[in-house]
Amino acid sequence: MNRRTALSYVAAMAGTGAASASAAATAAIANAAEVTPRKGPGLLADAHRASFIERADGTALFFRDWGAGKPIVFVASAGLNSAMWAYQMVPMMQAGYRCVAFDRRGHGRSSDPGRGYDFDTLADDLATVIEMLELRELTLVGHSMGCGEIVRYLTRHGSGRVARIALLAPTTPFLLKTADNPNGIDRAFFEKLRATWLLDYPRWLAENSRAFVMPDTSEQLIQWGTILSLQTSMQAVIECNVAVTETDFRSELPHIDRPTLIVHGTADKSAWLDLTGRPTARLIPRSELKVYENAPHGLFLTHVERVNADLLRFTHS
């Protein structure tokens, strides 16, 4: 796979993440209680059931809230929703943590407001979830684009409620090629990719999902992930991709003042380690970079036991 083919995943699988969880994890998610949102701002249902939180602009954010104990908030990749975290949420809940994840606006069961896919608004959505659920001393865990939302939350809202952060296969610090970022990718490449999606996005997912996972990943898991990806509005797919590929976090990362774990695979074809994970680690003070040999972008699924062990060790620290 050449550089251009591989880096198409920076723009996409970094945002779509097409392969996903097992039948057991899927069943656990399917059994979560659903609540129809009521009108009015704030918390729309019992905070300890799968429920909704309403933003000031009327967007209803679906969230899952499992277990009790110190909180961990999981922030999904663009194009996927909170269901992607089943392999982490169940074991961490069993280890005594309160695990929260939510569907980004335009994704999954959250409402489709037709706006707000910039990092400022997405960080404000995250802040609302944290504040409405009254979470403190929490660990933030993100994957791919979700890592950028965590960074923007910290630089925009402060770290007073946060104890530590974990960034899995981040797309930070900056993907776009510019005069002062010569190793980035041309804007024209991303524009062509988005044009392809607007012609036949399901076909693109079917043809490109395999690189997100391992050679022995089952077709059933890939199909399940594709179904999750297709639960995202087309506008959200396009506009989140613009945000993830054109937002420059280089000036923000040095201001992160919480212990940070960064996990990245050497076989990541969605966000190359030397373009994303390594420079992110260099820019964040007090960060620890753990490199998984031969791990792909979807390492939270393909390297479940190792990822969960690292998260447990980190949250216990």
C-alpha cells in the first residue's frame, strides 16, 4: 500500500473506523435502555440509564452510563458512536469504574442538528456531558478524532475535572500540508476523498475497512462496524473530516497539564505513527508513548487485552 492509499485512512478511517465489536459486546449494547428525549435543557432522563442530554442549541446527545466508581469518559472516532467502546467499557466497569460514552452529534442515536462539527462545538458537547453527569477526577479516553476533542476540551474548558487522559491512535497534532508542516498531506487529496464519499460512501467503506483491523479479523466484525458507520449522517461524515484534517493542535498540546498516555500502532494505516502519535507525544508534557508493533488503527478492537491492561494500569496510577 503506497503512502497516498494508506493516508486516505487519516482522512477517513481515522474518522470512520469501520471494524468493530464482538457479538457479546454487541448484545450488551443492544440491551442498554433507550429513553425518548423530552423537551427542555440539560439532563433528559435518569443519568444511570442509557439516556440523552440536551445542549443549549437543542442537540440531544445519547449517552451510556455503566457501573459505579471513579469515572472514565470515552470519546469515539468520527463516523463511529459510543457502541465502539464495548470492549473497554465492560471490562473497566467490571474493574470498578463508572464508564460513560456518548454519541457525537450527527452520530448514532444523537440528534442530527445540521451544524456544529467544528472542534469548539464538539468540545462544548463533551463539557456538557461531563458537567451534567457531575463527573470529577475523571479519566478521558479518546480514539482518533476523539483525541482532538479531548485536547480542545482541556484548552477551552480547563482541566479542573480531569485527572488524566489517554489518546489511542490520535490524529493530532496536524494533518494538512502547509509551509510550516511540509510532511502533511495535500488539501486536494482530502477534497478528492470526500468527493468519492459523496458518490458511494457504503462502497468506499466496504472496499477500505480491512486496513483498519488485522488480517484475521472476521468479515462479520467488519460488517458490524460498517453498519455503525452508516448510522452517521453524511453531513457529519464530511464536516468532521474537514475538521480532523484541517485543525492544527500544535500550539495547544504543550498546554496539556495532565498525565497523558498515548497508544499507537506501527501498522496504523489511518494515522501514521510518525505523522501523529510521535509528534503528539513530543509536544505534550508528562506524556508516555506506548508503541504496539504491527497494531492497526483499530487497536482498541484488535489488541483488546493489551489496551485494557494499559488503561487499567494508567487509571490506577
